[in-house]
Amino acid sequence: MRKLIACLLIPFLFVACARNERKADPKLLTDTNLLHNNIKQITEVIVHDVFSPPVASRIYAYTNLASYEAIRFARPGYVSIAAQLNGVEKLPEPEKNKKYNYLLAATKAAFTVAEKITFSADTLANYQNNVYEDFKSLLDKDTYNRSIAFGEEIGKKILKRTTIDNYKETRAMEKFLGSDEPGKWRPTPPDYADGAEPYWAMIKPLKLDSATQFQCAPPYPYSVDSSSNFFKQAKEVYNIGRNLSDSEKTIARYWDDNPFVTEHSGHLMYGNKKITPVGHWMGITGIACKMKNLNEVETAQTYLLTSLAIFDGFISCWKVKYDTQVVRPVTVVNELIDRTWQPFLQTPPFPEHVSAHSVISAAAATILSKRFGENFPFHDTSEMEYIGMQRNFSSFMNASLEASVSRVYGGIHYMHSVNEGVVFGKKIGDYYNNNFNLKNKL
């Protein structure tokens, strides 16, 4: 009997030994693709958890901040960006003359933050465990433990900033149901949802001094006079929507980036999940970094600056949105022009002016244009797995302007709002480009 048990145990012991001797590819220790994979995992969680675009911008900003601050020590000369932001405590530095793997530390830092500010902790844990097991098989015990501890320490410091940015306070505030006052926003079909994130302007910016540091041109005054600018812009959206070309429909679909579009069939309703506008620009950022073969620190820094500008951009444009509370085109057109008209895209649940897509796309494109050049052609595959579409662009600003006008083609914004959104976003992007020290002279 004992011999039988011994024989049965041998295969299990062999498997256990094989697992212990398993080695990951040593290239992992210096593979910048890990940073892109980390971003992809965070994007997947954001899609799964259906975070709104402003909340998604917060998740990317804080996780990218943690990642960069851990990995910047991998190469000499790169300075702390956290030290140049509002309300971030002084961060720890690695011990001198001690070995670290900073890719591992950056991964641990980013996910230490992500686990606390998203919902799907189990999904994140599964991904992390696989990564950590691979690193553990390649590093000596002390280096592995030291790298993990350093990343976790940085992540916890970044998390302290998330507790003072007013996010928690805005969760408990009353809903915004709009107004019946002429010209003011009210819930739109098909779901007539209350206004999303009505208090987002209270979130503390990371670089800007306030949500009002830069001013946006005001909306046109509401008027039912057919000769007024307001009425003309509504009629323009209506006419464009009735005569969309195939090309315009493609552009509208491509940049929709609505995280949860509801479909109605009789009494049934179901939702389609997609990436947010922020996730789309994170995808574009990753594509550019790979095309230029940036090192791990430059890659993390590029993700960070882009996500920070988008985060502050959402805070700034949300301030304008809920201060002006401009009515959406579908409401105006149905009341004044054609009660049967429906926009090509589903109208998102918040006021119209100013176009957030335009603001954050222009901000991101301004950051990326400085880092990669004004004329940087790229093939955008960010949307492939979500909507099966891809497009070529001659530059980041070209992509940004297409994203902006897509909102008019979709019937959800006025042309004045998207044009002014581009101007507004460029101001934020320019401020970011001109107000950071990124690297010390060696």
C-alpha cells in the first residue's frame, strides 16, 4: 500500500518541481511592453466597471503617476513630476547601493493605486499574480522583495492624494435632474438619465490651480428666433444629421467612445461597453511610444503627462458644462424643428457646452505633438477589439480635430461648442508643455 501511495505521489512531485523550476523569459526584466500591458489591464477594468469618462481620467492619472514615480529611477536624470503637482506628499526614494527592478516596482505602484480606486480587484489581482510570479522566477529574493516594497510604498503615498481631492465628498451629493427653463439642459432620450458627475468641478486639479484657471468662450444665448446664432447652430446639427455621408457616419462611430450605450428592443434593454475617450487617447499614446521605441521611463512619463492633462481638462470643462447647463441638440430640434428627429449617436447625460471630447482630445494632442512632432503619422488600432475599427491619421492634431467634429456628425454637440473646446483644450495642453521640469541636466 505504501509503495502504491509513493508511486501515486511521484507524478505530483514531478509537476511541483517543474513548476518551481519554471523560468520566465529574462527579457521581461527590461521589457517596456509591460507598461503597455499594465495600461491595457487598467483599461479593461475601466470598461468592465463602466466608469464615466471623468472618473476614468482620475484612474489613469493616479495610476500613471504612481508608475512613473517608481520607474524614473531606472535611468539617471529624470525628476519627480509628483513634486510639481498640487497636494502630493514627498515620495520615497530607493536605498542607495541596493538593487531594484523598477519595472516591477512601477507595476506594483500602479496596481496598489488601481486596486483602491476601481471595483474589479479580483481581475487586477489575477493579472498581477502572473506578472509577479514571472519576476520572482527571474530575480533573487532580496531584489524582488525590495522592488515590490518600494512600489507599494509609492502607491500608498499616491493614494493619500486620492483621499483629499474631493472625490469621496462628491459621491454623496444630490442628483442633477436638469431644468425646465428654456435653453437649459434636461435629461435626453432614450434613457432620460440624470446628469453625470454634476460636481466634478469640485475635484482638485493636479497641475492647474483651479477649474477656472483658463476661460472658455461662452455658449450662444438661447433663442427661438430663426435668425439667432443659437437657432442656426441647432438647425445646422439637424441638417448635417439628416444628410450624413458614409464617411461622416464612420467618423462619428469611431470617436463615439461612450462607455455604456443602451440598446432598446421592445421592452428589452441591453448595454454595449466600450472604452472611454481617455482610454482611446491612452491607446494612441501607447502606439506612439512603441513607434518611437521609447525607453521605459520616457514611456511612463508620456502616459503620465497625457493623462494628467486629460484629468485637469475634464475638471475644467465640467465646470463650464454645469455653470452654463446648455440644452442638447436633440431637445432643441425635437421642440422647435422636428419632433421625430434623433441624433446618429446616443446623447450622453450631461450639459452640452463645452464639448469634453474636443477639450481632452486637443489637450492630449498638444502634449503628444510636442513629444513626437507636429507631423507624426500613425495607424490607430485603439478601437479594434471594441468596435472593430481602425484609422490612419497624419498627426495627433488631425486625430483631435476629427474627434471634435465627430460630435457634430453624431448630433450631440453644436459646432460652436466643439470649436471652442479645441481652443480650450490647447490652452491646457500648452500650459502642461511649458510648466514642467522633466529631466535634470547631467
